[in-house]
Amino acid sequence: MDVEKHFEDIHEDQFDFHSYCIRKVTLRAYVDVLRWEDALWGQSTYVQAAEGVIRTYLHLHDNPTKGADDNEPDYSAMTAAERKKAKAIARKKKLKDEKKAAEAAKTTDDEEAKNNNAKKKSKDEDPNGKLLLCKPLLEEATKYASTLAKNAPKCLTTWLCQYDVSSRRGKSMLALQALFKAKSLGNNHDSMNSEVFKRIVDFHLNVKLADGSHPAVEEVFASERIKLLGSSSKSLNDFVTEWQGRVKTNPLCSLPLRVEVAKAMVKCNVGTSSDASDLIVCNGLHIRGVSLQNCSEAINTLKNIKGAEQQAKDFAMLVKSVFSLSQF
């Protein structure tokens, strides 16, 4: 959000530059800055910040915080003595939390007193982001996704975020459109971006049209769903099987794509568990996309595949030999 404020300042400051250029007759610089301002909200720094905002809001939407009542123990299942003891513990914990909160408030007041001479403009009214948490999560994520779609249409991140937001809002056609855009940017003849593949599988498994949709919309939606899979696939299982074969025969396919194809094989019951795990470990770490994060995801995937526990341990040892400070 601080990055966004920075870009808003840049946008507002162009009016000062306008006055300067008119006064100094520096028309070439004036035209250059106008053209640059037209693409301001598509700059890579802003795209990265907007993606972070969207991912945060979606995480909060998918993982709502529990209320205070959700942490209350079930007193009805306790004896009188156990209930008395539990309530005493809860009372002590509440007093301790209130004391901590009072100390934190006092510390905050002291810090504010020290900074009374600071400029009001530079003061952060919401240093802990509590006000941001009170905003409607999906609406805020939608706002940033729309900004990216308008100003950064050639960025793959834009359409991945657009799909993630639209699928949660139940906007099936928008999600489908975003996937086509993402596929055109993250696909080539021999390989596919792992994030695009992951969302294509998710779309066919989880995204449906709303009940009562117009028959014409249903017909277009059904035909475009199949078209999204490619000309050689008529169903999701055909699509996963096709990419299993491509990944197996192409040693250049990245580790993230291998992991996502293996996950899809398990979800769609394509091949055996052994086929899915072999897809990840067959070429060791002599492939693209080998990073600590991707290796960790691969190990977790192997652990969740039935019968691949030993392969998960062997792969973890291999990763350990490359990333010696890792802990698996």
C-alpha cells in the first residue's frame, strides 16, 4: 500500500511538472513525461505491489480469522471442578492479555509524543494495517485486479490475479477470459507455465456457471471450456494425460510444471501413483526451475502421494546435497 501511495504522489506531481514545462517551454520533456504517465500504473514495481495486495486479500478471504467465541472451551462436557479450573485459567489469560494491550498502548502513546514535531503528511495513521483488514476483501482485490487488467494487459501476473479473484467471486466467464489471456502469454509448443496449468485444472474442477444462466451463455461456456484445453483434448483427463506424456519425454520441462502435472494426475485419477511420483523425480535436479521453494513444494507433493514416501525421503536427501542449509 505504501508503494501505491508513492505512485499516487508521482501521478499528482505531474501537474507541478506541467506548470514548469509551460513556463520553461521544455515541450519535448513535457511530451515524454505525459507518455510515461500514461503507462504509470503498468510499471513493473506497481504490478508487483498490486499482486502482493491481491494475494494478501485473497489469503484473508480464504482463511478468515476466528472470533473470540471460537476459542471458548466446551464447558458442557466438563465436570464442575474441571469447569471451575478452566474458567480460572481463562480469567488469568484474559487479564494477562489486557495488561499486554495496556502496555502496548502506553508504548504507542510515548512514541506518538516523541513524534509530535513530525509532519502530518508523513504520519502513518494505520501502522499495523488494522484499517485495511476492515475493508471488504474481495472488493478490494477486484479493484486492484481491474487496474492491472487495464494498465498491464501483457503481464502474465495480471491474468493470474484476475482469474483468482474472478473464480472466488463466482464470475465464471471473467475467469475463463482471464485463463485464455494467461495461456496466450505463458504457453509455447513444448511447455506451459506451471501457474497457468494449475489454474486450468482448477477451472475445470471447481468453476461452474451460476444456476439459471441463459442457454446461450451455457452453450458458449461449454464450448470455450473445451477449447481452453487445446485442440487435441476433449476432456480434462485427456488434457492431463497429454501433458504427462510431454513432461515425461521432455527433460527441459521445469520442476514446478512437473509438480503441478503430478498433482493433476492424482486429482483426476490419471495413471498410477507411481507414474505421478516418477514424473517429479525422474530427472533429479538437472532441470529448470530448481529453487529451494520449488523443491520444498515437490517434497510435500511426494509426501501426499500414496506409496511415494521413500521417494520423498530420497528426493529430500538430494535437495539437501544442493541446499546444504535446508531442513527437510
